[in-house]
Amino acid sequence: MKKYFFLGICGALAIACATNPITGKQNLNFVSNSELFPSSFQQYSQFLSENKVITGTADAKRVETVGYKIKTAAEKYLAYLGQSQYLKDYRWEYKLVDNKEVNAWCLPGGKIVVYSGILPVTQNESGLATVMGHEVSHALANHGAQRMSAAQLQQIGGVALDAATSNKSESTRQIFSQAYGIGSEVGVMLPFSRSNESEADKIGLTLMAIAGYNPEDAVDFWSRMSAKSGGAGTPEFMSTHPSDATRIANIKALIPEAKAIALKVGTIK
């Protein structure tokens, strides 16, 4: 029985690996966009109905302007990659919400929210393009679906461990279970999340460059974010995000590639 259970897991993993058109990588993904997008759109509508959306202001207009430029950049980039059809089910929307949190996010399918609390840090269009390009990149790279799939796999692994230790004492099984929980989170789930963040930084730089913004301005934005946090935070190996220093160093190294791709796409003369 255990043998067939593990074979079933291996078969499911083989089927669940899909190539993402914007990254070119094979990723674990149990969830298709056709399944994910409807619930995403519904959640977005519900969130907007329960929060104060800012309209008619210069800041709201700026969010819409930058959002449109990033959307257009994504379309041009996917066309350049020969993957225009990938965006056919996206329903782009960009809203500024009255919230003091320094945050922004993009749900699968192109539904973007920017919190008013992040505007003092973005300061200008380039800073806002850094944030929105990053968040849109999470959606384009299917990071939401990947994280859902990884969480499902983590649960499957727990079931497998429970089956494998079924002949052990209860105290031994608890030790194994606790060790698996800590090990899978620190050794797999957190690095997986950090790699998603780094990948979104890379794609986001490219999108803002294609949109006509200087990707070097991303360094200034993340430096301001670091200064706001005071350099304090969770140690990198225990965090879902890269450290500020790691992120900024990576971004600096990626800027030439972002500019080169933007030139190839043809929006920077």
C-alpha cells in the first residue's frame, strides 16, 4: 500500500510540473488559471467593497497611469516572447486603497491594489512602477498558484510521513512530525518564497524598463524601504523575503539585463 501511495505522489508531481511562459522554467503547479482566476476576481471585488477606494485624486490617477504602463509592458514582453495568448484571461485593474500599511499586492489575473501608506516611500512614478512591476510579476509568474501547490505538497508529505511511521511509538511519531514541520518550512517553503520574491524583482525590473522607467530607480526605492524598516527584521533564513542588502545587491546586478531586454522589445530608443 505504501509503495503505491509513494508512486502516486511521484505521478502527481510529474503531471503537475508546467513551464511558465515568462520565466521559461518548469514549476510545480496543481492549479490552472481557469480554476484560480474566477475566485481571484471574486476576492478582489469583495475586498474593494469592504475597503475605502480612493478615486479622483492625483495619487489615484498616478496609480492608474503606472498600472496601465506596466500592463502594456507585460503585453509587449509576452508578445516579444511569443506568448501573447498567455494574457487572454487577465482582467487588469488598479486601485488605490486608503490604508496606512506600507504595502501593495496583485491577485492572480492582474487585480492590483496599492495602499496609500506606501506612497510616501514610492515618492514618484518610478518608485510606484518598481512596486507595481514587482507585484504584477508575481501574477505573471504564477507564484500564487505555485505557493498553493507547494502547500498542498507539504500536506501530502505530512501524510506520507505519518504512513511511514505508523509502526512507531506515539512519542517517536510526534518527534518525526515536529522535525518535518520545521524542516519543510525552513528548508523548503521559506526558500521557495524567497526565490519567488527574487524572481518577481527580476521580472519587475524588466517590466518597468519596457514601460519607459529607469530600472536604476528601483535601487533608490528599496533603499528607502530599508531605511524605513531601520534595518531591523527577521533573519533571512527565517524570512519569506530576501534581506534588504541581498535584494538591493541582486537588483543592481540585474539592471543591465533589464535594460538590454527593454531595448530588444523596442520601447527604449
